Amino acid sequence: MVLTAADKWKDTVIKYRKQCQNILKISNNIRYVGIINIYGRTLTGMVRPNLKPLLKSEQVKNEFFIISTLMSLRKDTASSVGKLEHVILEHQKVTIVLLTKNDITYYVSINRKEKGLEKIINSIKKII
């Protein structure tokens, strides 16, 4: 049986959802995991159950647009400075970790009280 484009897309989204679930399992301090494309569109995302999101819908759209633009522009410098490993954005309430693979950005929001950030980043890299 030949898979249609819609079937392939559905399989890809299922794969991304499983990755989000596995990333959430790494630490109880992970608040949100989202996967966005090069245009800033959410392919899938999960908020930890029983947590209230910090951003409103319009703020999320703007945030993901900014992140996708940043990640796209960073690709141009890879030949000079090397491949991007990850980005850490420190805020008062949360730490945002960004990782990329094949033009897909993994956006992970983590409570600031988390002490093992490097361990979490390495665990995420193994999942993606």
C-alpha cells in the first residue's frame, strides 16, 4: 500500500507528539514542549497537565515567529561558527531551551528552579 502525503504527514505528527510526551517525562519541571516549523507554525505541542500556560494565544504566535526567524538566520552562520547545538533563553519565571533538527525547532519551557539543565538538554538531544 502506498502512503499518501496526508498519511505521511499524519505519521510525522504522531512521531512528534510521542517525542513531546517523552520530553515531558524527563523532568517534572518541564512546563511545555512544542515543535515548530521554519515558518513559526506549531506542528504539535503539549503543556504539562494541570499547569496554566504563561502566554496567551497571540503571544505564542509572536513568540514562535520570532524563534523561527532567529533559527533560520542562525543557519547562515553555521559554516563560519559551526552547527548550532542549542539556545538557552533565561527569563524570570522560566528557561526556554531551543534545539533544531532538520528545519524543525523544539521549544522547551522549563521552570527556573530546575538545577539539572545540562542533563535535560542532553536527554532531549537523545530523544530528537
